[in-house]
Amino acid sequence: MKRLLLSTAVISLILCSQAQAFFEEEGRCQKRDLKGHWVSYQAEVKANPHTGVCKFSIENGKVEGACDFSLTDDQGNPLTGLKFAGDATIKDDCSAELTMDFTPFGRPFVSTFHLQFHRNKKSFVGRWENTFGALGTTNGVKL
């Protein structure tokens, strides 16, 4: 009887430790979780209210993509297809930083995103700001 109880206790401990390890790993984020194709939606809430949709890819912490904004330039042309490049980093707690630098493509601004990824690592929410004082919210999903 003691052997049976001891065996049951050992098996229970092993199963519990494996389950805990699985759920701990499930909750941690790593650089590889950023990799892939994403779409994000933005809403500027401070200086010049507008929305934006950006499609981008992340590979080895490098970001490339383009955005469409609900704004027009000084000539009345829609601000669509604005290309950007940047960097992305993520921490164990799934908080992340991402930059969209439009400067190399003729638009003199950089947007910085402060994100929190969902534990499934396929979506995020957050806020952003840029070099000319815009501030807004964002959310996105992995495609």
C-alpha cells in the first residue's frame, strides 16, 4: 500500500511539474514570437485625430511595411502606401517596442509603439507616439 501511495505521489509530482513548465513557457515571449506578417490599426487621439492601417513583416527584429492613413497631404492627396522600416524588441513579459521610421522613404517622422502582446502571441494592444507630437492607440493581429 505504501508503495502504491508513493508511486502515485511521484507520478502526480511529475505531471504537475510538466503542466507548470508548459504553462510557464506558454506565457513567456521570445524574439521569435515577433516573426511573421502583421496588420495593425491605429487611432490618433491628441493633435490631429485620424486612423491608420499598417501591414508589416518582422524578421530578426527588423520591421518593414506600409501604412494607409485617413489623412491627406497639403495637395489633398490621400496618405496611403507610406513605406517604413524599423526595429522591434520583446521582453519575457510580452511587452514590446516597435519603431516605424518613414524618413528613408521621404516622410520626416518616426512612430514609436509601446505594445503588450496577448499570451497567445498572435495579437497586441498598445499606444504610440511620433516625432511631431501625435499620440494614439493601436491594436494588431498576426496574419
